[in-house]
Amino acid sequence: MSISASQVKELRDKTGAGMMDCKKALTEAEGDFDKAVEILRKKGASVAAKRAERAANEGIVKIQIFNEGKEAAIVEVNCETDFVAKSDDFLSFADFVMNAVVANKPANVEELLSLSHDGKNVSNELTDVIGKIGEKIEVSRFAVDSVNGGLFVDYIHHGSKLGVLLKAENSSEAKADEILKDIAMQVAAMKPLYLSKEEVPQEAIEKEKDIYREIAKKEGKPENIVDRIADGKIGKYYQEVCLLDQAFVKDNTKSVSDVLADFNKANGSDVKLLKFYRFHLSDEKK
């Protein structure tokens, strides 16, 4: 049967698929519009299955602060190539995902994919965009958080491949935004794993001590002081992995904790860091 240009355009407007794919789907469906949509969706699912084992190491990190600064979300959406990461279809899908997260606050990626937003199922939208683009695309991770009596500060590094979301309380002091932005950039640059030493799991501490013990033994240190040496080295470990213990990037004579204390003293405030999120495309996903 003959398929008109207007039919092809209507299907393209609805699905975003290519003109030739729309024409083929309409021809296969013998002009049945709904059946053609289903054919295109199956094509997307087929592409998704074929690309499932591919690595999706490119993409975008997005952050949105909303509800008058009391809530925030950070999202990572991945694809295979940097070219696709900059495409309109991919960026539109990433926006859709962020809006779905903000509106619904799902508990995990599985719940996110199962819900609907603006009348569209997230999983179906993912399948459709995979079909259009022809690459593996995935929602890797996200976080949604809230704060009372404080604020969120965000930092997106150039290229949107690295994003930091910082949560603080008692931050009504107008100048707090500036110092917190500096600390958010510190998180981006220095890659802390924990906010403070109290957050470091005992298992991680013991693992580090074992490494220091082995080094001390290989250096010929007496057995009776190996444990003391290991204990002493842990302080250096905290300075590497704990944000508050790290040397401040703008003044390495002070720790981040010292800089925050100086700010509070100078402004009569009590700003406290509560949490940070650091999403980088090259991170190992937890």
C-alpha cells in the first residue's frame, strides 16, 4: 500500500525515529499507526538487547536544586560515545530522567524505570531512545536529598562529566554560598571518599593498617613497633580520603575543617557540612 509523507511525518513527530524507519514501520503495519509505533518500539528493544554487553562510559551528570533550595537531585545517564552524549535526543532523555526523579523521588534505578512521568513510562522512553540512537544507554545512578535550615551547593565541571552536590546546615549566612562552592570544587578536584574520619568503615582502616604493617616489615622495622607505625600512618590516610581532613586547595596550610571553622568564627555562624555526592563518569559504580 502507499504510505503518504504526512503519515510518515506524524509517526516521526510522535516517536522521534528516523524518516526511513517510520516509513518501513508504516509499510510493515499496512498503515496502522499504533502497530507502526509498536514495531518501532520492538526495534528499540532489539537494539537494546544487542548493545547490552557494550560499555557505556560516556554520558552526562545533571544536578537540580529545587523546592526553594531545600531539595536536590543528582543524576548520571550514560551512553557509549561522546558524540551521542552531546546529541539532542540523548540530552532530552537525560532531562526527562531528571524531571522524573525530581517529581517522583524513586528509591532506586529499578523503581525509576518502572514509573511513569508526564504520561510516559521511563523504561519505554529508554527503549525508544536506544532505538533512535543505536547505542547502549543507561541510567547509571541518582540521588535525591533534602535539608532543613541549610542549603545545597552544586558544581558541574566543564563538559558535564563530573558533578558535585554539597549539603550543609545552618547556612543562612549569605557568605556561606561562596565558601561552600569552594569546598564543592575541592570535592571535584581531590576525590574524597568520606566526609569525616567517623564515616570510614573499620574494615577500610584495618586494610590500610595491614598495608602499612607489610611496608614496615619489608623496611626491616622491629616487630614490636610495626603496629605503632601502622597506627601513626592512619592519620595520613584520613587526610587523603576524608574531606574535612584534606588540605584546602586554596590554602594547603589549613584543612577544610580549619577553613570552615575560620569562616564560622569570622561570621558568627555555625555552618556544618552534612554530606556530599560526587558523580564522575569514570567512577566505579557502587
